Amino acid sequence: MPSATERVAPTGAGRDRLIAGFAALAIAIHVLEAALPSPLPGVKPGLANVITVVVLLRWGWGIAAWVAGLRVLAGSLLVGTFLSPTFILSAGGAIAALAALWLAQRLFGRWLGAPGYSVCAALAHMGAQVLLAWQLFIPHPALLKLAPFLLTAALVFGIVSGVIAAIVLQKLAGPEPARP
Amino acid sequence: MKLFRAGDLVVLAAAAALVGASWAALWSGGGPAEFAVVTAPAAAAQTLPLDADTVTEVAGRLGPSTLEVRDGRVRFTDSPCVGRLCVHSGWLDRSGQVAACLPNGVVVEVGGGRREFDAVSH
């Protein structure tokens, strides 16, 4: 069930321009965030999530998936982590987040707003990353003991970016925007 | 349009419950060490009691690592790796501490009672 704020996505070149524009925005946030120091390895605000949620609620899941996929790919090329473990974790997290968003929209789209989607995506992203890191890179149970910390951080940052996304959607919800 | 919709609050409650459950399931407090669990690539995990003073050799990928147990503590005394980070980790005496020789694939974790540390790195 699509949400009330969703518009009919353009097709053809208009759709490509829409995807490219939002992907560029998400990549910029991704790169800026990579430059921030992190108190704990694996904890990032994940503000690029804001873009994914805004696009999901405004243009639908298909375009959101394109934007998130391009962000992971181009972001990793720019930061220099392409095909490294970081990239695998990043891609795995993004796939899990998109799957969670798809499921949430299918099942509960009627009742959900940006914060709900954002929290679902953040927890799915972090959960997948912890499991992937544990399975692929550090198969030691000590890693799982970090999971509560990481999931708590994901919950907090998910709420924060969800509220930001809700504010952005509110601002966008005014008159029909100029088509990019 | 409000920032939060009804479903968002339900999702938040469910997410908080999930995170709380992960703390309950995966987190544990601290305390003195009672035993050491040794993980090596070739063999199943092996438990070393810490109440008897022993010296144990554990076969790793590169060769034998030597573990010494004394006064309820355990340490690596030798390992066939470069750098000997595991040896420099020193004695492990608090539940939850870990020393690992990654090149050799040997990991020692002490456990027991209430755990004070999740993991300790140097």
C-alpha cells in the first residue's frame, strides 16, 4: 500500500534524471559522513538514509532502491573502499535495508511515516552488517557481544534521520515541486 | 502532516523491545575469571581450568602457541607469529578478556561468573 505522499514517478529520461539527482545528493552525504571521525568502529549517523526514506515516501520503492544502490556503488568508489570488506558490509546493509523497507511498505504502508521506515531500515542495515561481519570476517562470538551497542546506536540514529526525513517531506508536501 | 504517524510509534516500540532483547541475550556483566576457552583452527574449542598452574601447547596454523596458567590467570608465553601481539597482551584475569594470535588462529577468552568486559583490546 503506497503512502499518501507518494506521487506518480515519471518514466523514461525524467525518471533517470530523478534517480541521478537524488543519488548525487545521497553520495555527497555518504562521502561527507565517511570523513567524520567515529567514536566506535561501525557506528555512523547514516544520514544518507534520509534520502532513501524521502525518495521511498515520495517516489516509491523502485526509485529508492536505485538511489541506494547507486549510492553504495559510487560512494565506495569515491571513498576508495570498492570491493573491500567495508564495501561488502555496506552493500549487504543496503540490501537488507531495502528489503525491510519493501516489506514494511507492503505490510504496513498505510500506517507508517518516515520515522517508522527509517527505524526499520536502520535496524535491518545494522543487523545485516553485524551478521555479515561475524560470518565472513570475524567468526568469533565476541563480535556478537557488540551487537547490543551497535543496534542501540542504529535505533537512535534511525529515529534522528527519520525525523529529518519527515521534516523534509513536510517541506516538500507544499505545492507541486518543479520537476528536476 | 504530523512528524510521527500511529504506525511509527508501534514500530518504535517494537524496535526498542528488539534492542532491549539483544541486550538481554548478548550482554553479560563482569567478574573474576574462572576458566579459559581456547579456540584453535584444527581442534574443537577447549576449556582450560584456571585453578591449576599449567603450561599448554596449542597447535595453530603456523605452529604451537604456548599458554601458561598461573594464579588463576592465563597468558600467551610464546607463539610462532610476527609481532607477538598475543604475548604482549599479557595476563588475562578478568572474565570477558580476550587475547588472540590471529596469524596462528589461536584465541583465548576467559569466562566465568559476572563478566565485567565485553572484550578488551590493546
